Amino acid sequence: MNNPTYISVLNFKGGVGKTTTAITLARGFAKKSYKTLVLDLDHQGNATSGLGIDKNEEFFTLLELHDEVFKKKKPFDEVFELMVREVRENLFLLGGNVKIHAANNALAAESVGRERQLARLFSNLKGYDVCIIDCHADSSEITTNTMMLADYLLIPLTLDQWGYDGLSDVLTRLSSYREILGEEGVKVKVIGFLPTKVKLTTGADGVKKDQLLVAQGVRQALQEQFPNMLLPDIRFSADIEKAQVSQQTIFDYENFNFKSNAAKDYWTLVEKLEKELFKKGRAKNGK
Ligand SMILES: Nc1ncnc2c1ncn2[C@@H]1O[C@H](COP(=O)(O)OP(=O)(O)O)[C@@H](O)[C@H]1O
Ligand SMILES: [Mg+2]
């Protein structure tokens, strides 16, 4: 069995749609029968509650996984099976909550090969097709570690100055790791930049004219600096927030009817990434 394809959804700016993208993409892959794992590595646990689990409930997180495997030397498979939970058909979750702070400290306390601990921890993870990682917007030890674990980085951004800055910070961080660790040491590829919460009109349902101009400017700057990196837009839809309130992904909230623009756009993204990542018809681990 293969290791899963790891996708880390990352931007050093909060509120740009990282968690929404992570859980929606994961739900889409699961619907397409890929055995999918979500790692919620954010202490806020939004991916966990977005997938229907109360984050105040007791559950295992990266902290316990790290301690059981690295400190108590228990076999990864045995421990992981007990900690992960199935939240939908083909969709599994290692939850996140405030304990992620302690997990981050545990990673930071290591003196050698600090940035590779998650890669080491998950090297025995088999039986999943895809693993989607949701992180906090800070540049913590965990975030660095996910850059070393992931095969791909997916960078959502809102088309405004801060969304753009957060994206630039991720790219700058990535190139400094490449300088230090060498090309071979940092294998992750940026799969694309994903504009989220996009509003294309002005007026009552849209944005102010100057915001639209800023969005156009950011889009143009990205196209010029990084040709072919922009993924198709995810449009703004009020249903995303309604789904969030009912602790569901937009796909579940709409029963896979793709009523809202955001659901349509996320499904297009699932299909596009499926083609790019699984086009060689790799056998599914989950089947
Ligand atoms: N396409 C969208 N349309 C409308 N609201 C959205 C959309 N994507 C995300 N949101 C909302 O924006 C807020 C921030 O999204 P979130 O995924 O939590 O971002 P992050 O994880 O980057 O902090 C949430 O309230 C979410 O419901
Ligand atoms: Mg988030």
C-alpha cells in the first residue's frame, strides 16, 4: 500500500478560507470514493467542528499521537487506528483543539531534525488515498513541519492586500527552507493559488467599486508574477456560513445538489485536482 498524497492548505493570513477549503475538498474526494483523511492541526479546531464533531468533547489529537509513538514507542498503526474517527463514508478525521498548542511545543522541543518530525511520524501512514491538512495561520513549528510532510501546498487567498501578503509570506518561507535544506530537502510543490470568497459585481450583493479594483489588481499581479498558478475562483456564497453553523460541509448542507456558487466551484476544484493528482489511475487504497 502507498502513502497518501498529502495536501496542506496554507496561508499565513487567517480568514482566507483555508478551513472551508480543506474540509470541502476532503468531503469531495471522499464522495468520489477516495479514502480521505483530514488532519486538523489548528488549535481552534474549526475543521473538526466543520465536520460535525464538538470540539469541547474529549478526543485524541496530534498531541497524543506524537506522545504514544515517539515517547512511548508504540506502533503507529495500532495507535492511529484508535485515534482517528470516521466522520462520513470514506472520510476520517484526526481532530484538533487547544491540545494542538502542546503538540506544537512538543515538536519545537526537539533539538535535531525538528522540521521533519511530522514527516517521520506519518511515514507509516498507509491505506489512505489523500490526506488534507488544515493549519492555523501562524508560522508555528507545526506549519513548518507540514511543509516538509506535504506533497502539495494549496494556498487559498482572498483577493485583497492581506490575502496576497499571506501568500507571499508562504512562498518566501518556502524559498528560505530551500536555501537552507536544498531542493532535495524540500520536495513540496505549490499546486496553486485559490481565490476564495470572490465577488465579481458591485452593488447591493457585491462589493464596493474600489474593492473590486483592488481584487482586479491582486489577480493581475499574481498572473504576471506566477503565470498559471491561479486556480478557478471560489465565489462568495452565504450558504457557506449556513453550512458552518450546522457543522457540515457545503456539499452535505446542500445534499450534493450544488445549489450555491461556492458548492459548484468547490466541486470543479475537486474534479480538477483529481485529474492532476490521480490522473495516472493509481489504485485507490481505500478500495
Ligand atoms: N466562498 C465563501 N463564501 C462565503 N463565505 C466564506 C467562503 N469561504 C469561507 N467563508 C467564510 O469566511 C470565514 C473564514 O473562512 P475559514 O475557512 O475559516 O478561513 P481560515 O481557515 O483561513 O481562517 C468563515 O466564516 C467562512 O464561513
Ligand atoms: Mg482555519
